[in-house]
Amino acid sequence: MKAKKTNETQELNTHGKFETNAIRTQLERSQFLEHSSPMYLTSSFVFEDAEDMRASFAEEKDRNVYSRYSNPNSSEFIEKVCQMEGAEDGFAFASGMAAVFSTLAALLNSGDHILSARSIFGSTHALLTNFFPKWNISHTYFKIDELDELEASITPQTKVIYAETPTNPGVDILDLEVLGKIAKKHDLILVIDNCFASPYLQQPIKFGADLVIHSGTKLMDGQGRVLAGITVGNADLIDKIYRFSRITGPSLSPFNAWVLSKSLETLAVRVDRHCENALKLAEFLENHEKINWVRYPFLKSHPKYEIAKKQMKAGGCVVAFEVKGGLKAGQNFFDSIKLLSLSANLGDSRSIVTHPASTTHSKLSKEERAETGITDGMVRVSVGLEHIDDIVADIAQALALA
Ligand SMILES: *Cc1c(COP(=O)(O)O)cnc(C)c1O
């Protein structure tokens, strides 16, 4: 819940365009007239008197009570993301997965069914497969290229359509407009994990999403420091998520909220450079003799280039490609990388190379991997903010040895 006020001191100011709002949306200054928002490291808030205490607990007042419910730093972070995504309200979580779990758990009942894209984040896949069946919440996966047949999979129990675009790690694109129309026609809640695009590149609510989830850990923080998550969207749905979460306790810490709100001030400039570097790397790889294929949403060769252009401002920070020669060549490539980090994170200022088949997606069977387009020689690069010449040079020398 975004706009909790404490003793009239916390009005949130909003102005004009994306970059301006990201910088100028700020808690009202305290008596110290600080320029940058202070950090409110406090677990609870005080009451003026007995009546104030009663009225606050009765929710007759819009104010902070306890930081598991709301905190000024979280409110500032949520307000910024709501403006970026065009959302009515939101709730901030300790991690992206806390946001995914709490959002679905708050909205679904035993017996309900989720219709989800097959290519989703590994832990979200594990949540749907290993844990939700305990509460009799089932799911069906659909393939990205079979949106035409999606309606046939809707049952009377279906409550939610769930998807990510661009997908991880295959960088495939789903048509948000098509998903939005199907969700509306069947009165389903469309939930989009928008983490790979960031709110700067893509706003799913414009295309009919009811809720948008982010792992703040990725491009939002952008410097690999904190874990965070957020869900924004329709105010009635957020109210249900808020009521579930303030009891179950997955709330974001004020410290991490402060870090993230500061990071959002530079989101636009950072993501612009990520995309510029990623496109240059993708173009370099496209003509490379050691590569079978390269996928990046804003390359004309991407099968969904037109859809990407329709719904995204630029192609994002992730480039996927396949090294010729399968697993052995892939391993040689990774062992030869010097500058880039071998890590599983993404959206960091540091460029990162990942081998999905042996790491993030190793728990899937070979058939399941094939279904989501993950081959043994596939490399995922999260293109960072180093000089593009250095990024390309490192990948070029590793390919020469692959
Ligand atoms: C990382 C990620 C998550 C989970 O976020 P955490 O902050 O690591 O819990 C969810 N969805 C996508 C697409 C991600 O990349």
C-alpha cells in the first residue's frame, strides 16, 4: 500500500515524465530539510494518544503503524514503480519470489487453476510444480507459439494467466496485447512478471495486465546489492495481496527500499546503456563463425521482432546465443572468459555470462529444456555497463578458444 502518511509529513510529490518522476517522487522533507530521502529504519511508529491508537488500528487513518504493514521508504519505492507502470497501488516484498508467491497465494483458493507460460523463471516453475499442489492449486503450461490454442486450455477453475516476456533464458517474446484480450474476454487475472524488461522498457498494464511483478534484485537495483520484489496493479487486487502479506510477513526492509528508490533515479539512463551495449553485442555475434544462432528482441532476425517493437522501447539487457560444438565448446568458452563474471544474476552493471543447461535450468530434464529452447551450447549474457569494446573483446577471445 503506497501512500501511508505519518503526521502529515509524508506527501509524495509527482511531476511529469518517466525520468522526472523517478527522481522527483520523494517523501516530504522532515524538519531537517534534507535533500535526499532519509532512511526510516524503524520497526514501529508511535501514537499521539489512546484515540489515535484505536483509530489507527481500526484503519480509520491512513498512516504507518508497523513496518511489516508499511514503511515510508517502501511507500516511496512503491509510489515510483506505480507511476512507472501506470498502476493504482502496490506492495513491496523482500525478494522477487516473495512477490510471486504472495501474489498468487493471496488471490487463489484451493481448487483454482493457473494457466502459465512454459518459459518462466526456474523458482516460479518449482513453486507451481512442487508446492502449490499441496494446497490443491493446479497449473497448465502453454507454449509461447501456441497462443491461438490458449483459450482451449481455460477451465471453469482457471483464475490466473501468468507469463514473462522477454523469457528467461531464451529471450522469446509473448504478445501482451493478445494475452490481455484473452484475459479480459474470460474474466481472468493477467499477471505479468516484467522483470526482464523493467518498467522503463515495457508497461504491461497498457496491454491489459491486472498485476505486474518485478524482482527488484535485477535491473531495478542494477548493481547486484539487494534482493527485493514488488507487485503493482489493480487496487482491489493489491488490497487482497496487502492483507495476506501484512499477516504472513514477506515485506521489504526499509534499508533495501531506500537503496532501490535511489537506484530507480538512474533506471532510465542505465537501461538505455544496457540496451545499446546488448544490441551491439548481438550484432557482433550475428555474423560470428563460431555461433549457430543469436537471439535478441531488437535484432531483425528475432522471430518476434515486430511484437517486441510494438510493446518494448528497446530490447533489454539479455542476449542468448549458441556456441557451435555443443557442451564441450560451451565449457571451453566459459573457461576462457576473463573479464565477464560467471554468475547467475542479471541486470547488473557488471556483464555476466551464464550456462543455463548446467546451472539455472539443470533441474529440468533434457526434454523439458528442449521445450523451452535451452540447448547444451546455449549461453546467456546479461550485458552490463562496461565499455562495449571490452565486453565484445572478452567474448571474441573466448569464442576463439571454444
Ligand atoms: C530473478 C527473477 C525472479 C526472482 O527474483 P528474486 O529477487 O531472485 O527472488 C523472478 N522472476 C524473474 C523473471 C527473475 O529473473
